[in-house]
Amino acid sequence: MAKRYRYAFAQQKQAEGGVYSVVLAVLSFVLFLAAVAVSFFGQEYVASQAVIGGISIGAVLLAIYGFFMGMFSFSAKDRIHSLCTAGAIANGLLMVGWLGLYLMGIS
């Protein structure tokens, strides 16, 4: 009878930077929703424009940092990179969305 080989694979964890990247993407999207809510409900207040600007800049910075964190976490050895991919793509889309919103506001 032929010898059967049994392979055991070590359980791999997600790359730490990928998890942070996804969390930052979600946080940036929540800040986007907060900026939309302040814009919708605070139309009569002059100070709401400054609040919207502050929230938006914070969300853009979080998306940029999350994108780079997702990209740099691909270099982790013996880790699963699915959240790195998801975080980098989500933060990249958020950055493009924020850039498009900014360019629409300028024109």
C-alpha cells in the first residue's frame, strides 16, 4: 500500500497593517457620512462650514494613511493579505471620491 503523506499547515493570521487599513477605511467613510449629516442638518449655521471642512480633511488624511498602511503591510511574511487588499482598495476608492468631491466644489 502506498504511503500517505499528511500535510499540516500552520494557521496564519491576518497582517496587522491590513486590519488597521480596513478600520481606517470604515472610519473615513463614517466621517464622510458625518460631514453629509452636518451639511444637511446645519444649513442655517455659518460655523457648520468649518466643521464640514475639518471633518473632510480628517477623513482624507485617514484614507491616505490607511492606503499606505495597506500597501506596506503586503511585505509581512507568513500572513494572510486579504484584508490588506480590501483596505488598500477601499481607501483608494475613498481617496478618489474625496478628490472628485473636492474638484466638484472648486469648479
